[in-house]
Amino acid sequence: MKPVSSRYLYLSLFIFLLISCKSVGPKYIPADQFNFNTSISQASNEQLLMNLVRLRYSEPPVFLKVSSVINQYTRAGGVGVQGGLNNALPTGANSAVVNGNLAWSNTPTITYIPVSGREFSANLLVPIPPASLLNMIQSGWPIDLVLHIATFSINGLRDDIARPSARRDADPEFIQLLDLWKILSTAGVIGTAKDERTKLIFRNDYPPEYQDDVARFKTILKLDPKLSEYFISYGSIQGSSDEITALTGSIWEIMLNLAWQFEVPPEHVASGRTDMTYHSTNMEARPPLQILYSKEKPEREFISVYQHEYWFYIDPDDRNTKRNFSFLQLLLNLAESTTDSKAPIVTVPTN
């Protein structure tokens, strides 16, 4: 047998080292980013639904947030070469063995932080600024969705309250206000502007066919009809006729109000585990969040959680509930503030 060429050994060694040293991170980043994004989104939705159910059963909500996601990619390899020279016999042959190994791994490090203390108070218990809600309307969110879910009164006109301790139906004028606001906003008659304070502004050149709607809008809110700009502020009592005062809810209050409007198993009401569902007499028949329940895990769902021996879930074809649920998630993100955390410092080696 011919002697093993050293060039073959060197070539094999070079190819192996080239493969083992090739960077593995970049090509995996898109797939891993998508997977982490999907998982975090799913977990966030499940957490929100679970806390809505907890509030319905008079249990405290608990929020965990993902503080950081660090994914470390590692590729390691080794190579060995063995050779022998046999001169004992005329037919003796030289021998050579090349062997190697290659290992790859990715190690994600995910840090969770419970929302508590000052951060809990700031994120969940502080009312959402009325100006933020008007900016959302200005950017295209439906007026009836934003104002009906996130406000409890505007210039003294009261919206529905669903929780048993303060249950009430909305004032008829509040429903009229939402309808007029939607008409005038869609037509471009009213909008918002901000200098030192956020203001609701009426166009001076609006079409004459909206004159009655504008007059009715200002009358319902007890606004000075001669003005075209009105300041936006937070509160339950209107301070002056050039002001629109909105009593907005905190995330906790908004979630609590929504939680009492979806159905629960009748035996849980009968046993006293929770109270009866609130049904508004003024708004549309279906609740803002149509959350269903089942003993068995649903075959199809947008999101589901298991609580109190039942599966609570949202139908994937229920676009209205999915929209309102997404809006609630947006409000939660809008209210989120950061405080100095005592999370562990994560150190990842770079070699």
C-alpha cells in the first residue's frame, strides 16, 4: 500500500478547522428572534387573560415581565491525527487515522422580574392620562372603544360600571356623546393639538350640515358654544366651560370593569365563588370581551388559560374581542414605567 500523503492529512485538518471555526450566530438570529417573539407574546397574552379571570374571582393579579433575553451560541471542535510506519515486513503498510468531533449549542438566559412595589403602583394603579387617550383617537383608534373602555365619566356624564360594589348603567347622554364624537371626528370637524396642554379643537370652516351635531356636542358637555378650543384635563368635576374633564381608569380599574362583564360557570355564582355577570342596558348586547369557558381544553382558541377547573379562552374568529383584548394589552404597555430593579446581572462570556 502506498504511504499516506502528508498533504492529505494537512488538507483534512484544514477543512475541519475551517468548518469548526465558522460563525454560527448570525444565521440563527432570525429564527430565534421570531421564536422568542412568538413565545413572549403568547405568554403575555396568557398572563393578561389569567389576571382577568383572577380579578373576576376576587383574586389578586400577578404580573411577571421579561427583563432580558440573552442567547449564547457555542461551537466547539477537536481534531486528532495518528500515524504509523511499518518496516517489519516487505508487505508492511503505513497507517494513518484522522478523527475529529464538532459540537454546537445555544443557551438562552431569560430574566423574569415580578411587577411590584412602586412599579406596580405606577403601572397598574395610576389613571391613564386623558391626553394619551385622545392621541390614540387621533391616530385612528375607534372612539367608542377608547372612551368606553378607558373612561368612567366625561364632564360628569357617567359610563357603565360593572363591578358589584359600584354597579351602574351609563347615562344616555354619554352614549350620545360617543356617537357624536365619532361622527365629528370621522368628518374631520374636531381634532386634537398640543402646546403646553392638550386641547380639543373644532374647525372654523366645518361643513354646515354638522352644525346641529356640533351644537349638541357642546351642549351635552356644558361647553361654551362661542369657543372652538377646549382644554383636556383629568378629574370627575368640570372646572370651567372651556374644559373637558375626563375621569379615566387605571389599568387595575379597567381590567376589573371588563372582568365582570364576561360569563362564568353558573355553579361558581351559585356557590358564591364569584358574583353575577353585569349586563349593560345601554351598550351593545355582547360584552367588550367575550371570554368563553369549557371543561375540556378547546380545540381552537386565540388564547386560553386553565383556572378554577375550567378552561377560559377567546375564540380565534371573534375579531371584536381580539381587538378589544389587544387594546387592553396596548393600554398596559402604555402605562408601563420602569424603576430601578434588583434583577441579577447576567454575564455572558464572549469566547
